[in-house]
Amino acid sequence: MIQTAEIKKLKNKDLSFTEVLEEINTDFNPNYDESVVVAGSYVEIKKYADSIFKGNSKTNKKTPENKDALNSPSKKKSGYTRSEGISRANRIRKNKIKYTSRANADDLNKFVTLDFGTKDYFSLITGDSKSNCEHELSRAELEKLRGIKDLTTCNDNHPEKLNENEDDFREKAVEILTKKSDTIRSEVDKYVKENYSKNRYKTEFNREIPRRLNSLISNCDPNDLTEAKKEFAAFSKRIRESWPTLFKGSDFKYFAVIDIQKGTRHFHFHLIANFNDIPQAELQKLWNNGTVTISKIYKSGNIFYFNKDSNINKSESKLTHYMTKKIEQNSKDPRCKGKQMTIPSNGLKRFHKITNSTLITMIYKYFKRYSIEPKWSNDIKSEKAYGKDFQISKFELPDFELFEDIETISERIIETLLELNKEEITREDYYNAMYEIVHSQSRQKAS
């Protein structure tokens, strides 16, 4: 039995209805030999050679009902070494990114990278991301740029600007940097021509150039993960306030992965988001910490790729591969130890991981109804004595119908159990609710 109060507590947690149902199911069925992941139009099924124990804090207690499960080989100490444990954790992170991306493929249509620039103009010219114009300034002039983050104007009272008597040097620095940055010059030229008349071209061009240069300077320490996350949160807030028309739906949705730049070791963000078309220049202003790149996402089956004209390497064109390729490497960085390296927004759809045999049977009936065969299957042999052999099959569905049905069914089952108004839910209550809701849904689909 399970306490109704426990179900209410689970429901109030940050869980999907499917996750709540899985927790309830675990109380009645701590062992399973088959698991299914449904993420959008993607389904992955694993059939294990031996039963697996899936206990929670309640079922872990040595009661007569679960004594055998606790003593089973699957419950004994895993035997993972530290490196194997880290590798396993990284596989779980990769799968979470892959499944979440697929579950939200109908909403998230743009891939964006947010890079952090250097600490100041001195670092921009002399550091790892040097602009190849260091030789055009004397050492004394370079020192003037230490701590400077804004070259739009001079101000004696602004610690991040040059003094007012150094305006000639400010213009010289802007001119040198602009000459060496063809990308910025061409972007500003296009932006000004599109937004201003010919007689204002020169004035607006000269104003916009230092603004673009400033956007290459980070507002925080780009090597500090906590500060980087704060800047991302501020960016997300500015997006919501400034560009509400950019979103499909009512709010800004995204799934972000934190990555580390190879040379500078700066943190940066990769995210898939629900932007409609947005000018790169406008997004650059809203980020204001470094460079921004945007690529469209297109879909082929249940695999997602970057736009063909993207600057992403063709061998890394698969979206989820690109977002997960450095997880193992980044996990070794001491700054990332014990830190969350993904940032999901509110409102994202959760993928469904199911061990409930009744729902799994319903999924097989769905496959039969639409004559859906696996796109790929394979038998996986465990390399460790304590591991489990399993058969894995991957399916491609025509739409999100099954994905959406599972969450609806889970919600209805939970609400039905709560409507019984009993202090404890018995196994019979659970299976009756499960049977009625699942078969009611099947009858509706059949008709």
C-alpha cells in the first residue's frame, strides 16, 4: 500500500505526471525487466536479460514484501570504479540532453551559442583571443586599456572608460580594432544601411562600431561558472522583456548546455530556443558579453541537424552530438565538479521514462495499430559481471501523439487515485485505476 499523502507530496514536487506515476508504480512493482523512453517522436526500448530492482527510500526498508528484491544480485553493491562511475554519469547527462531536445523539437527551432569575451580591451588585444594589432600600440598605450570595457565615450568618473583627455587615443584604438575586424565592419555596415538614411550613415556607423566592440568584452569573469550563470540569467530576463514577439507561444523556452572554450577555458553556452527570426545584431546587444551565433534547426526523421549554411562543421552537424561531445572532457575540470551543467527553462516538455508494464503494453499496441517497426535494434552484452545484458530497439513515430497521450493518461490515473479519498491506496486500487484509464484511452483511439 501507499499513503495518499505521499502521492500528494509527489504531485507537489517538480515532477511530471509520468514521473509521479513511476514513483507510485515503484512502490507496487520494485522490479522491472523492460524500460521505455518516449521523447517526442522518438521511442527507445530496452529489454533486460534479468530483472532490475528500482527501489526508493520507502521500498528500501526491509519489509517482508521487498526482502527478496533487496537480496537480489541487482541490489548488491554495483562494483563501479570511480572512473566508471563518472563515465556512467556522463552517459546519463548525454541521454538527458538528447531526450529533452527531442521532446521539445516542435517548439525549439533555433540553435544559439553565447560566447564570453575577454575581461577588458587590454586582454582583447594581448590575450589568447588577440586581434593581431598589438604591435600598432605602444606598451604605454596598451596599459591605458587595462580595465577598460567601454570605448563609446570618455569619462573621468567612470572606472571602465578612458579619461576625457584621452579621446584621441580612444578613437585611435577603435579605428585599429575595426580595421582588424572585417566581420564587425560588415555587420555594422549592413545594420546601419537597413536602419538609417544615407545622410546619417557616417554618424551612425561611427557610433555603432564602439558599441559592437564593447559587446566583445565580458561583464564578468568568463572563467567563473557562478558569474557566467548569473549573466545567462540576466540575458534570459532581457530577452523576455525586450522581445516577447520572438517566441512561439507565450514565453521564452530554451534548453542550455554549459561548455568550455578549448583555448581560453572560458565558459560559454549552447542553447536550443523557441525564437522566431531575430537579427543577430539585436541578440548580440542583449547578450553584451561576447559573440553570438544563430543557426536554424531542421529535422530529418527523429534526428536534428543544423541549417546547411551554418558554420558548424559538417561532421558535427547533428544537434545532440554537438551539444554533448565535450561532456566527458568538461567533467574533469575542477570548476565543474558537482555543478549543474545544463539549464532548462520553465515550460519545457519532459521526456517519459517508463517501467510500468501496463503502459508498455499500450505502447506495443500503438506500434501494432500503425504498423511501426523499429528503425534499429541490437543486443548489448555487459562488459562487467554485475552489469545487465539487454536488447535495445529505436523507433521513429509519425508525430507526437503517443508522447502526449502518456502524460495525459498518467495525470488521469493520479487524479483517479486521489479522488478515492482513502488514506491508503491498495494494489487493487492502483491496478483498477490503471486498467480503466488505459483501456478507456485505447477504446477512444480505436473508435
